[in-house]
Amino acid sequence: MNDHGSSPDSDQPDPDMHDFKVRDLLRAELADRRDDLIALTQALIRIPTLNPPGVHYREICEFLDKRLSASGFETQLIRAIGAHGDTDRYPRWNIVARRDGPRSGDCVHFNSHTDVVEVGRGWTRDPFGGEVADGKIYGRGACDMKGGLAASIVAAEAFLAVVPDWAGAIEISGTVDEESGGYAGVAYLAEKSFFDKVQHVIIPEPLNPDRICLGHRGVWWAEIETFGEIAHGSMPFLGDCAVRHMGAVLHEMEENLFPALHAKTTEMPVVPEGARHSTLNINSLHGGLPEPGEDETGFPSACVPDSARMVIDRRYLIEEDPEEVKAEIRAMLERVKSQRENFTYELREMWGVTPTMTRKEAPVVQSIARAIRQTYGRDPEYVVSPGTYDQKHIARIGKLHNCIAYGPGILDLAHKPDEYIGIDDMLQSAEVMALSLVELLTAGKAPT
């Protein structure tokens, strides 16, 4: 069997703990908690944890602290002091909650990020209103991933209500900055050994509730800066325009780099289909004078730009060598340099992580797969995410590879206007997560 794993034997009978009695008890308990699940999701959406800059992180941790403490969890609020992004103005606060069972056993950890991306244009509903309409809850972060966080909490609470005799521990964490790398969130917790006593990790990211996400592509962020010489804008021939030099870089990307990336494909089951190719996104582009502040009303001065900066977001495949990914960009810039007079540049690495992919036969994968069969009556689809999520830090720093993403929500809605989460999707994915807890923490023992 190769490192990527092979399909599990779906003909293998499910354990006794997945009998109809357990499922029906959990389903009834979750149905009773439907209104609570909706209210919890709305409350989380209404805390506008925008990143950047990283606001209301302490507020959402205190909210979760109150909720989880009431359910018998012991909680810790952890500030990521010294981590990337943590400042006195924008402190990075995380929460880890744990409840131990009556007997010793494995620890199942549910990890959700609490930060959300900017609102953007195009909304027809209040992005932080948590409006309910047509079986959906709307708001920034509803899908990515406050709905998943709420579903995991309610799943754990339903399990505790139905199964009093269990072995091990349940942990639920709310961590920051996943949308900007996760270095003050899961990475910080992993560096502080918070995952050392964890055996199974489920991250309720929105990959569709009948899918199991095994991992993600690799990522490398970098900044390219081209240089010129400042001069009066009425006499550009006396200067050297850095923006025009950057234009040459863009031309080289369009003519050669983008076609070369599209020609690279992977055997990883990445969704959507377009992400099975290597990709590069131009995340930002700036040249010339700084952008005016909100309180500035004057016109810009006439200058030839002596600097232009581009931030690139390169997503690569498990078949690619990370060093070759970087070398490809350097080679592109050197080609431009060889063809263009006075072309000078700097290439600055920002951050990156390698691809990761959990084996299908890992215990947490098998458990969630059986729960999906019980809930949906069909085999799960195994997928890989086009973008990274916090599994990268759990595997890379925490050295824990029994980790997946599984949760409610439609992947394509993430970061979009009028983002929403389906209420039935949350309930069904909560059932899957609760059934998985029964298997992993009771060794098939039916509730009494």
C-alpha cells in the first residue's frame, strides 16, 4: 500500500455501537437541541472576529468559556504571546476545553478556528446578523467555520447526554488566525505541546457533510519587489518606473508560468477539479505612492514609482518538490532580468507548508466513514482541500497524523457574499461527529 492509502473495505460490517438504538437516541437528542444549535451559531456569527486585524478574539473565547464550562468542561484561555500577529492592540486569544470521562482512554479533539475574513462587497443580508431564512443561517463565518464549531459543541453535548459511561476525553478548541496561517492559533498550541495527549483530531471545516477531507495541497507565499528610480512624473524618461518592470513580470507569468503550472496535475483527490492543477494567485499588487488614508482628501503627487510589490500565493501538489517550487519563481524572474534593461528585484519568502494527506485507514477516518454510512446511507467521498487549514500544524509540529477535516457547509460558499450554513447540514454532521465519539470512546459499548 502506498503512502496515500487505499480505499477502506466498505463491505466490513460496522461495530455494534453503530446500531439503530444508538443512532436513534443521538438523533432524537440532537433534534431536541435544534433550536439551541441555531441560537449558538447565531451568537458566534454576531461576534465579528475579523482577521485581519484580529478583533474580538477574547470576546469569543469568553463566550465559549461560559458555554463549555456549563457543560462540564474545564477550560483554558491562552494568549499566544510572542507569536506572529500577537500585539497588545490585537492580542491573539485561544481557548481549549477538556472533559474527562469516567474511565481512561483516547482523547478526541475538535478544533475550529474562530476568525473570519473581511466582509467584502455584494451582501444582501447583515453579515453579522445571523439571519435565519429558508433553513439557512446567514453571516460571515457561518460556513467557514462557526457553523462547524457550533455543530461540534452540540455533538459533544448530545453524546454526553446519551452515553454516560465512556472512556477517555473530549477536547474542543477555538483558535485564531487560521485565515492568515494559524501561527498564533493551532501552531502556537502545538508548539506548547497541547496535542501531545491527543489521539484523534476532527476539524469541522466546510468540505460538505458527506465528505472526509484527508489533507491539503502545499502552499508557498512570497513577495516580489521590483525597483526603479524616482523622478518627476512630467519627465518619466529621467527616472525608471518600477511598475513597468513589474508589468514585465506579469507578462512573463501570463505567457509562460501560468501555462506551465496548469500542465501539472496530481493524483490527490483535490476538490474542486481545477485545484488538481498547480496554481498561483496574485494576492496583492502595489506600486508608487502609499494608498491615501481615510482622512486624506488631497491628490497624489507626480512621481515615477521607484518600487512595486506583488504578493504571490503558490499552491502546489504532493508530487512537487518544495525547493523546485521556489526555484521556478526565481528562474522566471531571472528570465525577465536577462531580457530587460535595468531590471532589479528582490524575492522575499513569507511562509509556507508542505502538502499533507492522512491515510484512509487511520482510526479517525474509519470512524467518521462508518458514521457517514449510518447517517447518509452511502459511502463517504474522500477529498483533499485546495487550500490549507490547521491540519498542517497538527501534523507538522504536533506530529499527529490521525487528523481530518469533517464538518457541515458547502466549500464553495467560504469567503463569498451572503455566506450561509444549512441547519439540516449542521444537524446531520453533528450526528456523524457524535456517532464517531461513541465508537472512539466506548469501544462499541452501547449506551445504558
